[in-house]
Amino acid sequence: MNKVPGFGLIERARTLAPLIAREADEIERRRTLTEPVVSALIDNGLYRALLPQSLGGLEAPPEIFMQMLEEIAKADASTAWCLGQCSVCAMVAAYLDADAALEIFNTPPGILAWGAIANDVRVVPGGYHANARWDFASGSRQASWLGAHVRIVEADGSARLKPNGAPEVRTILFPVTSATTYDVWDVIGLNGTGTDSYSVENLFIPEKFAALRDEPTARREQGPLYKLSTYTMFGLGFAAVSLGVARATLDAAIDLARGKESVGIKAMRENSAVQAQIGRTEGNLRAARAYLYATVTEAWRELTRIGEAAEDQRVALRLAATWTIHQAALVVDIAYHMAGATAVFRANRFERRFRDMHAIAQQVQARDTHYEDVGKAILASLGATAP
């Protein structure tokens, strides 16, 4: 029997892909995942990919998690994006009191979503007082719990600082019923993610629901997966989604080229320019995927060998994720243009994948400043020429 954590996730994702593809139009129209899709993801355990095994999760290695997202993204980018976001959010269980984690993730549907870092909460006896609003909570319309990353302010109004002098940031967690949500997701791509804003008023957060996420000293779970930060895992997950979108778009262009003919123009399949374009683009996509997964494999090997994620591996993962997203966007652009006027019709889904891919490329995980961070790290490493 295969003992690899998460074994079977990729196969389950492939099995669900036809259902998700059939629901994709309705997901786009409603701007949220449909009930059949959410139920299938829950029933097959896909939301629990990165949840600790101690809670009944799969605690899957990054490579399996990423391949799962690729398969889903080929069918629908919004579904893959929500699944990736909420799966990584579940990693916070490694930093929570065991009873709190059990209440959040083992009470159906057990889905957590959160948005960007913003605002402060004030220390009060037994926990914290929150009165704030946050944005960009992908997957929140399926979630039973919401989270928020907040700076801690002491009762006297002073900022709580970490030993290095930086502000202490905690992830507070609360039932979705405690929040007010705002339908603000009127966008050009990833339309089905329902990435809403949300707020709370005068909400008490018990201490056990305020995690020092990604702080090694606060980590309760000691499996190798939780030696990687949630920020790193977000990057890898969204890079995998990008690869899935790019693969589906290029495959659609190839299928079109096999049969498309225009009056007075040589059939696409016989056009040497089209043949060369497909060959180069196929090579670029395969190279980007191979680079990403080779980097993940090496980082995972080193992590399991030394027991911690080394800084050079963290930098390497950041570079690979960012670069892969950008390369995937180039592949989608080429495939879209190759399809000609066919690509503008909604029925063919070229235009949706084009919009979805460029929405992904606008996210924080794809920002160009990551290259600057990597360059600084390379230059700071004596004698090093690569991360």
C-alpha cells in the first residue's frame, strides 16, 4: 500500500474535472462555486489536503497538492483558486490549540478563508477585541470560518512587538456568522472565486482562536509540511493553478489548429508558422513546469533532511513560483492569439482562460518585486550565483 501522505488526491481531482468543467459556466455566471462542485470537493477530501493528519487531514507534500490544483485548474481556474486558498488556510491548524483546530476543521464543512493583513485588535481579558474590515477573502462564500491577520495592540494602546522589534501579527479566527460580508467582487477574471470583503463589529476573539501563524516557536504540528510558511505555499499553489490554466488553453489551441481552416488560407495544421509556434510554446510550458517541480522536489528533500526550511530554498521557491506564473501568462497569450477570432466567443472558453490567467498574474504572488528580493538574496550570498 502506498504510504505517501495525500496519495489519491491527484486521481480524485482528475475524476472531478468533468463535473467542474460542466459547472464552469454557472460558476462564472453566479460568481461563486456551485453546490455540486463544493459538495464534490468536500466529499473527496480535497479541502483537507494540507490539514494535519492528527485532525484527519491528508498533510500532503507540496508536489501532490500542486498537481491536484493543476488538474482542477484545467477544468476551471476559479474552483482551483478557491481550493488552493482554503487548503493553505487550513495549515493554520498547526499553530492552534488542538481543541480550537478540531472545532474549526472537524465541524462540517470545515472550510476556512481569509483576506489580506490589515488593522489592529486590542488585548482584553481572555483574548482580543476586534472592530475592523478586511478584503480579498477568496473562497469565503463556501467557508464556515473566516480569519484575519491583525497587529496586536496592548490594553494601554501600545503596539505589541516581537523580540526583533517588528509588530506582532496574529491570525484571528471566527465563525462566518460573526461577520458581515460585502459583495465587491466585480472583476474581469477569476470571477467565480467570490473574493469578498468582510468586517466584524465589537467581536470578542478568545485567545485560543488567535494563532501566531508561521512562527516556529508556536508550531504544534512538527511534520515537514509545516516547516514551510503559508506564504510559500500560497505561491506554489497559485503557480500550479497557472500551469493548469496554461495547459488547458494551449491544448484548446492545438485542438483548434488540427481542424480549423479559413477561406484562402492554408489550414492551421499545415501552416509552418503555426507548427513552429506550437512547438516553441509547448517547450516553454514544459520547461516552466519542470523548473517549478524540480525546485519543489529539491527544497522538500533538503527540508526533510535538515528538519527546517533553509533560507536559500525559500528564495528558490519564491523565484520558481513567480517566474512560473509569468511564463504561464505568456503561454496563454500565445494560445489566445493563435486561435484568432475564435478566441473571442465565450462558448470556446479561450477568453475566460485569458481573463483568469491575467487576474492571477495581477495577484501579490506574481508581483515583480519578488525578483528584486531574490536578486538581493543572491547578491548577499558570498560566492553564490544562484539561490
